Amino acid sequence: MNPQEQLCPNPECGASGKAGQIGIHSQKEQRYRCKCCGRTFSASYGTAYYQVKKAHELLTVVVVLLAYGCPVQAIVQAFALDERTVWAWMQRAGKHCRAVHEQMVVQKEMDLIQIQADELKVKTYLGTLWMGLVMSVKTRLWLGGAVERQRGKRLLQRVLGYAQQSGCAGKVLVAVDGFNIYLEVIPRLFERRWDWLRACWQGWTEVAIVQTMKQRRGKRGKVERQIARGTPQQVQQLIHRSQGRGGINTAYIERLNATFRLRLHCLVRSSRTLIRQPQTLEAWMWLAGSCYNFCTDHEALRLKLPVSARKHYWVKRTPAMAAGLTNHRWSMTELLTFKHPPEGYLFWQKTRNAQL
């Protein structure tokens, strides 16, 4: 137990969000105590294992199987669990992964250079849902997603909002499909705004938009590419910086869509295992996306390390490692035990850093 790394979970405490104010209350029961307000809390508070009655190892195994696309019915039969318990653990893990994503990805200011966004149509028992995804091309990092009942402006604003919050001001290229509402949402979302905390203008100096439209009727296999905003020289420069070679495309987000379809069996076309509630789909999305960012090596991100004149070694990296968010590949246990700070702490920390 290390009390120096703990934060008081009481939002009304004067020491909330301040390190060094926590002591050990019980070594046997694994509990801490705040020196300011006197409140005690469990060592597992703020993790996915908080108030779980069964063995934590069993929860970890079940979450790993869910994150990699194992059917729920197989998990129920293999571990003799109730199906409602499995779904509840998935909801718990998804909620925790969303908090980890907001702390590790959203709060960082990264140079995105090029982002790609797309939407997936999901059939459920209660109708059709739309799940939007956005990613950074250079690091293959999944920046976030959202689930809505309609494919409209609200969905695009939520999805692209994660890219807007995690990116730093500069030049950015946004590659999307032929959905025209993108042309209305992107300029408003990435425009220059006055930052009251830093007392300066914040925003992207240059925003280029390219579209890749696939022919759905008539002649198949026809793809039209157009520059909706920006100059050809600007677009080519951003493409060269982010993906090295190639032209206008949405191949990277399409590959990410295939990964999500592989790990979320409800996204498979003509699937018989449908989702009932949007909250379930969104929790599963956060679980699969966080596992993809922190726990899965990406082949395109490998680094060639020379050992001698004739030998070399390939260093495997995850998207989070490529983005500089971490220096090693996380295990699922490390992801589930990662402690997110109390509510309101991130905003307080961001405000304090801006004032300094």
C-alpha cells in the first residue's frame, strides 16, 4: 500500500485532489484514511474491482474475453456465471475504461496532423443505432466514439469533440466520407476561440477537409475523392507528415472499423446476437477501444532497432506508446486497476496548470 499515490474521494474535503494527505487506516482490510476529513476508503476505490464480491482474477479473465470478442454465452458456460453478472461486469469495465480514456487521452494535447472519422450502423432489438469513431492516423490512436439513435449533427459533434479536446492548436487534416453534415460541423468545432484560462486565442490555424465517396449505385468500385476545404499543397503536406505516402483515403478508419467488428460481435452484419440498450453498446465500445489503445500491439507501429551490422530487433508498440502516453504495453489488470482521480479533479488540475 502506497498512501502517497492516493487522493481523497470526498469532493467536499479541503484536501480533495491534493497528494500527501492520505494515511493507512487498516493494512489487513486494505483501507486508507484522509487526514483532513477523516473519511476512510478502500484501496480498490476508483478501479474496476471496487465492491466486486468474486475473485478479481475471474473478473480480469472475463473482461479480457469480452474485449476480444468472445460470446457472452460461451463465458457463461465456461465459468458457470449468470448472464446478468457478465453484462454487469462489462458495464463496470466500460465505465472504468471511459474514465481512463478521459484522463490519459482526452486531457493530452497531441499533434494530430491527420484524423479520420466514420460511422457504423448497428442493428438492435429496439431499432437502429449509429456508432461514430475517430482516430489519429500517425499513431493509430483511437481518440473516442459515441452512440446515438440518429446519424446526425449531434453524433458528429460528440465524436469529433474528442479529437478537438485531445489535439493541440496547429494544422490538421480531417478525412471523412461523403456525409455532408461533416462540412458544417468541422469548421465550427475547430474554429479559433478565446481561452479564458490562458488569456489567449486557441484553435487550429489551418483545417483541411477531404472526402472519400464510394459509388453505391450503378458502377461499383468507383471512388471519388475531393478536397472540400484547403489547398492541394496543404493536403499533400499533411498526408506526407501523417502517413508517409499515398493520397486521400479513409483506409485507416476502415481498418479500425474492422477491428471493432471483430471484437464486438453485435457489429457483425447479419448477426443473431443483438444489443438491447445503447448504454450497453457504448460501454462495450469503451472497453474494446481502451484495450486497443493500451493493451494491443500494432504491427504498423513497430520500430526497427539495429543490434549489429547484420541483425536487428523489432520493438513492438501500442498506439498509446506511439502517441507518447505510456512507455510500455499495459496488461488488462493494469488497465482495470488504473485509478482515475475524483470527480472534478481533472478540471481543477487543468485550471491550475493554465494559471501557472
